[in-house]
Amino acid sequence: MTNELIMLTDVEMQKLRKACASLPGTSVQEEEEYVTHDPVLILMSTVLSLNRRWYSHALPARKYFERNVYPSLPKTLEGLKSFISDAGSKRGDWQSVALALWDRREWDKARMLSELANYLTKWRKRNAPGGSELDALQEWASSTSKEDFVGRI
């Protein structure tokens, strides 16, 4: 098997699009649709899903956050940053943060979530100060290369 790039003709691409459009939706798309409108839950899902099984690990952790923590938080990245700070990261106690967020000892994910929230909050202030957090996340995703991002978080 070679690593050659196969280019589709316009007709083949149209057929592929048509075939994809006719695929049935999944329950995951419906169940998770609300997350796509919430920057805090987007970051939470992103970090929790790294190197994890979604249904057995990441989703239960996020659901714990949604039930036990999220209702009392401001629904902003700044609100998430404040919660993380109050939960122990000022002392570098990432395990306490993880327990507060998910009732799990995943200190590395708590640290990553904090760093990601800090990074994106700063990016928004510099590059998209007038827009919503969701608009800023979309702008960041479309304008930042992997090389610009990897290694910063």
C-alpha cells in the first residue's frame, strides 16, 4: 500500500457529498448538539476525551460536571477559570481541581483544562474582543495552525 494522495473528480465529490447527506443521524449528534453552543462544555469535552473512551470515561465525567458544578458557574471561560482557581490551582493542587470538577483524580486533565481556558481567554482578548466566546473559538479554530498551538498547551 502506498501513501499516494487520491484526488476525487468533481462528479465523484458530488456523489460522496450526496451519499454522506443521506446517512442517518446518530443519537450522539442529537444528544451532544447543545454542547456545540457552549464554550465551557466544548473545552471540557475536548480535554476529557483526550486518550479516553468517550462513553465509559469522558462523558460520565462531563455529566458529573454538568450536574454538580456547572449550574452554579457563570457560563463563560472566565467563570471556569475562576472556579479552577478557587478549587486549588493557585497552590498547584491540580488533583483537588480534578476532584472538584469531575470527582476523579485526573490532575493532568485539570491542568490542561486550566491552561486551555487561560490560553483561549487571552487569545480572545487580543484577537476577537468584541465577539462572543463561541465566535472567538470558531475564529481561533479557523485561523490558528497546529504549529502555532501545539506546545503552548
